[in-house]
Amino acid sequence: MNNQSTRLLLVRTASHALFALAAFALAGCGESAPTEAAKTATQPALTVTLVSPKKTDWPQTLAANGNVAAWQEAAIGAEVANTRIAEVLVQVGDTVGKGQVLARIDASTLASELAEAQAAVLEQQAAASEARGNAARARDLQARGFYSQQMNSQYQSAEQTSAARLAAARARLQSAQLRLDKTQVVAPDAGVISAKSATAGSLTQPGQELFRLIRGGRLEWRAELPSADFGKLKVGTLARLTGPSGETVEGKVRSLAPSVDPQTRNGLVYVDLPASTAASAVKAGMFARGEFDLGASPALAVPQASVVLREGFAYVYRLEGEDRVAQTKVVPGRRQGDLLEIVDGLPADARIVASGAGFLADGDRVRIVADGAK
């Protein structure tokens, strides 16, 4: 046998040995694989804690949006026109009392008119006194036969005319005094100044608004609600508003609008807010969100972490047997804090996985530990 034949035989022998070794290795792996798979299948998928649904009285609320406005806003103007404003005594945001002077108007012209009216009254008083004396003498002389009836009637008419002129002069005096008193612009009620257009030195105009007053400093929340929700509210229902800074303001329903908007089918609910609100959390003209307190109703609640959302549905993992869980479809309801109401799909005595349910599948084995255990 030559050298080439010898080398070919060695190569064939080595190849057969390698094939035999590979077959033996594959056979060994095939025997051990089922054992490892079975061992893995018996291991728990997750270590969990269990909770039971909690029966509680759940507060019922009705959310709404609306604007904050003044309860009543009074427009204050000057009753004397074409007169210079001498002094402005208040600014926007000031709290004023009923009858407090807000501005003063120059009274020099009106004071002269008052003096003229007073002089006219004195003049008419003298004329009336003379007319009364003449009428009395005419009656006496007519009784003695010295005056005719016509002459006596003339004196009596002069007396009545003089008395009427005196009354007119006194009315003009009263009007002049009233105009002089109106040179002080006063607050018609206690409240807060919300707007001011009065400036010292400007002339007053007929119908001009100088100040705007929030009566009593009271504000109200005008909440918009669908007409279908009107039946859930009544006068006195508690409402809570959340201000821009997160502060909570409480109020009570004063009245419900007697009609709704035919376009939006929404109506207004008027909520009285505390008088102190005008200087704190909310201001007139703000948009605010809030809710109405409708009382409490029994509910079945679970931790939100125990509920898994998949494909648009809510599920919990309920313990079945000793250590297996079953995926259970539920109908969620209201939320409060870290609790979620379960409307349907879960009995009250069920035990469910408290957290980590998103890592489980239907039928998985779990290891159960007590709360607080590692």
C-alpha cells in the first residue's frame, strides 16, 4: 500500500469517529432536554402578594366647568354732570363701606347756586308777608263796606300767588342743596372696588361710570352642566372649586337656571362663594373647574396597580387553587387616590394579585408571600 492510500484511510477513519461522537452528544442532549423543561414548568412565574376587594362608601361627585363672576356688580356714577372731579379717594381692590365717600366733585359753582336760591327764598318770603297783610286789610275793609268784592278778590289772589312763588323758591333751594350734596360720590353698599375710571381734574358726563363695585365682596361660580344632570342637584348642594394655584374653595348651590341653552343643551348652576374669596384663591372673570358633592354610595374597590389594561379591556389576576392565577375580565368605574372601583366581574370574596400583574399570564403559578415580606 502506497503512502497516498494510507493517508486516505486515516482520513476516513477520523471522519467516522467524529460522526459517532456527534451522534452520541445529540443523543445525550435529547434525553436531558425534557427533564430541564419539566423542571422549568414547575417553577413559579412571580412572587406576589394578594389582596381582597374593599367594600367602602365611595363619594359621588359631578364635575363641571364655569366662570367666576361677581354676585352683583354696581355701576357708580356722578349725579352732577359737567362738573370737575376734585379728588379721588379709593383705588381698585379697596374694600369700602356703605355710604363711604369715593370721590369729591368741585362744589364752588353749586355753592353759588345755593346762595342764589337762598336769597330768592328770602325775597319771596318778604313778598308773601306783604301780600298776606294786604289781603287781611282788604277783607276787613270789604266787611266795613269800603272795598268792593272785586277789589277784595284781587288782594286775595295776590296773596295766593305770592305763597305759590315762595313755595317754588323753596323747591329751587332744596334742589340746589341736593345738587351740592351730590358733589360727594358715595358707595351705595359695602363691597370691593373692581374698576375705576374716575381721574382728578376730568369733567363728569351724564351717565358716565366712575366706579364699579362688587356688592358685599361676594362672588359666584356659574357652572355649566348638561340638562340631564340638573336633576342630581338641589339648592344647598356643596361644591368645591380648584383655583389656579391649587387652592380649594367651597361654596353652595344658590339656584339653578330655569332654562338651558337650546344650542348646547347646557344650563347654568349658580354657586355662592364666601365673601373672603374675592381676595384669595379665585377672582371675578376666572375660568374654574370644580365638582359637586352628591353624597356617598357603596362600592367595591381594588388597588389600581392590580388592574391591567390589555387591548382596551381591564383584567385582574384572581387566585385559583393554591398557587395558580386566572385572568379575569372586570368593568372599572370611578377612581379615588390609588383605588379603583370595580363595577362588575369580581366577587367580593375574591383574592387577586396586588401588583405586578402585568408580568403574568393566564394559568401562571405564583409564589405567595405576606405583605411586607421580601
